[in-house]
Amino acid sequence: MKIAIGSDKSGFSAKEAIKAYLTESGADFEDLGTVDLNEVHPYYQVADTVAPLVQNGTFDRAVLICGTGAGMCVVSNKYKGVYAVACEGVYSAKMARAINNASILCMGGWIVGPEMAVEMVKTFLATDWCQDLEDWRAANMHKFAKQVSAIEDKIYDK
């Protein structure tokens, strides 16, 4: 799995902790900004760099960190087929994957400490779509995914 990671200034320390974990675990990842606090990129620029690379398959998943996670999430979700979710804990990170098939985990550096951020990333990356769901719920998730795709087609194919 190829992973992109990025942050603005507010998410920088959490991003650095996540990078240390990803390096230690041997993950295939790339830091797409901010890489130096002397040259800070705003949340919308980082998300606008990462989301299209998830959309086109260059990266399988991504982790984006800004102040609250909301800004990164809003921008990332502008891209068809990209599902970004702002999470504040391990459970929401797991369910974002299991239920929503999220491809981008967004979080807030003002909300989540570096240790919690690492735990959230571990869970997000280790969870598959429909993992641990009852059969009936997994079947519904597959139906819902088709309906969401149809909504996207209606919006983006205008």
C-alpha cells in the first residue's frame, strides 16, 4: 500500500510522529508537505496536492492533518471518488474505513495529540472496507457505494 501524508503548520508535529511510525514499520509513504516550518503550505494547498493523487491511484490512502481536520476534509472531498473523513479517535478512524471506505484520514493537530494520531493511522491503515461488519450490513455497504457513485456521476458529469 502506498500512502501520502501531508499537513499545514497546525498538523506538523502530529505528521512528524506519524512519519516516524511509518518509517519504523517499513511503510511505503511520501510526505507531500509541509516539510519545513520555514516554508509552510496552507491546508487547502496540501489537500489539493494529495487528493488528486489518491483519485488517480498514485497513492492508495492518505493522511492529512490541519488544525481541526475539517479543512483538509472539505478540499479532499471535492475530488470524485475520493472519500475523506475527519476523525478524532481510533474508533472513528476504523469505522471511516469499514463503513465509508474512506481513502483519506483527516485529523486535527489542535485536537489529537501525536500519540493518538499514530494510533488512528495504525487502525485506519489496518482496516479493510466492510471489515468486522455483519453480513447484512456489508451487503448494504456495497449497495450504498453504488448509490453514492451514482450521485457522484450526476454531480460531476454535468
